[in-house]
Amino acid sequence: MNAKSIINLALKVVPAIILLQTLFFKFSAAPESVFIFETLGLEPVGRIGIGILELITAILLLVPRTTWLGAILGIGLMVGAIFLHLTQLGIVVQNDGGALFILAVVTLIFCGILAWMNRHQIPVLRKLFPQQKESTIQPK
């Protein structure tokens, strides 16, 4: 594996692991997760619904043909999570030292990079960012 493929793999695996590790807490109704969604007025439907969306996002990120879709979904989920941290929850939730907020920011950054790297697969952006064709000029 070359450096480019290792970086590409890390960009997919890191946010997928972050998203997947939170599922245990959401689906098992861990007190921290219940607290968060009760604070938002979304318990239990929001907790389970967001968990399902995060599971779908993680799977889409790991499948090469759907990485772009997972990245866009991940961006949407993380923008929402960060917004709610900044407006309703606070950066530190139940003395977690801001860990959930930091994980959301890391996931947002990685998904943003993946979306940019795969922008030519995104139907709406295909027209805005046409792929550059390789030069047909032959060196002398």
C-alpha cells in the first residue's frame, strides 16, 4: 500500500469507527445518550433514528462506490451535532471533557475531505467541477 491509499483508507475508517462506536450507547439506552436526547426533546425516537442514520453513514463510507454519499450524510449529521452542542448541550456534556464534541468535529473534517476527494461522483457537483482530461500533448 502506498501513502495515498493508506490516507484514503484512514479517512474512511476513522469516521466510520467513531460513528459505529457511538451506536452501542444509543441503541442500549446508555444514561449519557438518554440525557442528551432528553435535553433535546428527542428521546427515544431521535436517539434511535440518529443511531440508524449513523449506522447507514458508516456503511456508506466504507463502500467505495458510496463513499461520497456517506461523506455527505456524515457532514449533515455532524453539522447538526455540532450546532446542538453549541446551542443547547454545551461543548462538555456530563463531564466528558468535550470528547463527543471533538469526535463530531473530527468526523466532520474527515467527511468534508472525503466529499471533496469524491466530488466527481456527486451528481450535483459533477457539473460544477468537471473532471480534467489528461493532456493529449505528447512530449518531444
